[in-house]
Amino acid sequence: MDTIWPDRLPDASGPKYKLVSDTIRRAVDNGRLPVGSRLPPVRELAYQLGITPGTVARAYTVLTDAGVLEAAVGRGTFVADRAGADTPGDPIEIDVIAHNTNDPDPHSVNLFSPHLPSVGQSQLIGRLLADVAAAPPSGLMHYPSQAGAKPAREAVLHWLADLPLGSVRERHVVLANGGQNAIALVMQSVLHGRRPAVLVEELAYPGFRRSAELLRADVVPVAMDDHGVIPEALDQAARNHDAQLFCTTPEMHNPTGIYTPEPRRAALAAVARRHEMQILEDACYLVRDARAPSYRMIAPERSWFVSSFSKCLTPALRFGFGIAPDGQAARLRRAAEHGFFGVSTPMTDLVTKLLRHPQLPALETEIRRITNSYLQAAVNILGVYDLGWQAEAPFVWLTLPAGWRASAFCLAAEAQGVRIRPAEDYACRNARSPHAVRLAINAGISLESFEAAMLRLRDLLDNPPDRIGV
């Protein structure tokens, strides 16, 4: 790559990102950059050319969108093989619009919770809402019913068709007002007695703890390693407590990004069987290309599957669902009906249309592509440090270097206009937590602003304080 670049950009008018992209395109067209050539990291090329990383990132994005380059998260950016690409005469008719961002204050960046890119899902949902309002299939003058929600449950299974869930039927699905509500419904269905115990990963989604505490259950953290919960630790915790439920996120663990492989899942399921525990699998960070069978496939008699489209489409609608083990759906359905009678009929009508819409797969693909571009920026800038991440995950897990404590780093980051979450947010009360932080992907701001935030965090990491605060 060095051979095609002068010491500075060509003397020409126009935006700098276009000068960069045109230079790369010419090098690809004339063969000086053959297929498979790896381009320099964004920061390296920006330093060489004396321009901002955001300018280089925008040039790379333009060429990636055009099919000239391809980005592989964690490996870099390469010259793409366009031999089999679509030609201009073969347009793909999908309802995807340009990625919309909102940067009222580029210096103030919220990485507390993931923010999905807007690529047309809002417009599609708006049109479907208008259709439902004009002619609601379920009507507007009666309570929700099991029969009336059947098309929505069938649409959920249509949407989940590619996931390894084992034998599942529409009758196993119970609709909820978001994934968190579905977690609470499962706990209401499973837990009994005066002080039941819920076992969770030692760093876990806080919603597990909150739902359990509302039901006056004891929450017990279980030790983990690089593959998830340790089976021996789960066995010991189950022996020491009245453990009735084990909560886990095995495919894309929140907050660390750890993946639990199939042999480990099988070992944990065996422990659950031995102690007659139920298993709650949280798949709200839905992974389309799951690498291992779900617990519902491994232990179908005791595994409950919970998800929503909040982390892959939009969190605004507050729609989620639980899938019960065979023979236990009535318990889950009763918890929903006794709690709120059922999800509103306009919502189930909307979801039925949305999850079966022919344009939805293209929108989801574009959301994942853009999320990966932001994720790649985070990995490229912060990857020299101990970083946990997965492709398509809307967050990264950063173990802090010596000299930083999580609380101090979060305060320093906020002083630089970047809000992040410390590890202690994911630990049980009174438990020790590592000096680590979670950085959510915020694709609601421009990639340039996001990269600038990553660079500010990198500067903090490179320059720890002389004294560690107490």
C-alpha cells in the first residue's frame, strides 16, 4: 500500500475522503492493489497522510459500499473480489435507505446502551402501523386473546426459523412486552417457595438480578472462565442453595462477549438435570448464525428461550417473547394473562406484518453491516488492549490496563464526553468485579464521531493516572 501513496494527498479540489477513495480505486483498477491486498489500519493511513481517522474511515466505507473493498472485523480491510458481484443492470429491489445519524453534539457520545443504525426500519414500521390503524385485523374493541395472537406467534417462529431451537411449535410461544418482561414471566412460572435461588453468571445482564429480586429470590453468582460458566462451580452453587433456575447468555454473553461452545453447554445442562434446575437462555442479542445448539435443543425438557428484536431491529416497540419447554407453556401463558391479559392487539397485528415482511431480511442485513463497521472501528483503535468482542455484537468488553480502576476510568471518560458502563453494573451486590468496562456501539451518531470517541478513550488508556484514586 505504501507504494501508491505520495507523502501527501494529490493536489486536487474536493473533499479529502473522496481524494483518498479515488486514489485507492485507481490503484485497484490498474492492478497495483490486487484482490486480497490488505489496506493499512485507519489510524495508520490517517497519520501517514496527515488527515483525520474519520476521513480515512469514510473513504473506506464508500469503497466498501461500492464493493471495491471488504471489511473483516478484527482482521482489517481488503480489496474485494468483484468477479461475482451484481452488475448495474441487475438492481436488488430492497427498501434500505442511507444510514441516518443524529449528531447534535459530536463530543457528547453515549455508549451506555447500544443504538442501532436507522436504515429504513422506522419507515417500514410507520407504514405498517398506518396499515394496522386503517384496518386492524384483530379489531380494537376487545381484550387480547390466545386465538387472536396466534398469527403473531407463528410470525415469531417464521423469524426464528434458522436458529437451532429443536422441536418448537406455535403453542410453545408466549408473547411479552419486551425481553425483560419475558424474563420476569419465566421466573414467575418457575420459582416457588419462600426463598428460591436463581443462579447467574458472575458477570451477567442486570435484568436477571432485577427480576429475581422482585420475586424475593436469592441471586447467586457462579464463576466463569473463557468459555462461560464453569460446570463444577454451577454444581457447587446448586448444592449450596435451593437453586431452581440457571440464567445464562451462551451465544453472545452480555457484557463480555464470551461464547459458550457446545461441549460446555452439554456439561452445564447435565448439571441442571442432576439438580432438577430449569435453564433460562437469554438470546436478546440474537445471533443469526448460531455456532451451537440452544439449550432448548440440548435439554428441551427444562430450557426456556427468551428474546426480542430490541437489539437487532428497534427497542421502541417493547415486543418480546418466551418459548417454553414442551408441556410447560400453560404456566408461562398463565403468568402473562394474569399479569397483563396479553400483548395489545394492535402490537400483535403489527408484529405479524413486520416479521413476515419480505424487505425485513435486507434491513436486518444492512443493520448488521453498519454495526460491524462501527465495531471494526472500535477494534482497530482499542485492539492493542485486552478487548472482548464478537462480530455483529453491538458492544465490546475492555479489560483496563494497570493504573486504571473501572470507576475512575468511567469518570475520566465522562469528562471527555463519553459515557460507558463499569463492570460492577453486571456484578451481584457485594461481589467483587474486575477493572473492566463495556462500550456499547452507538450507530445513531456518525462513524467519524464514534471514532473520535474511541480515540479519546485510547488516549486515556495510553496515559493512566500517576495515582489510583480511592
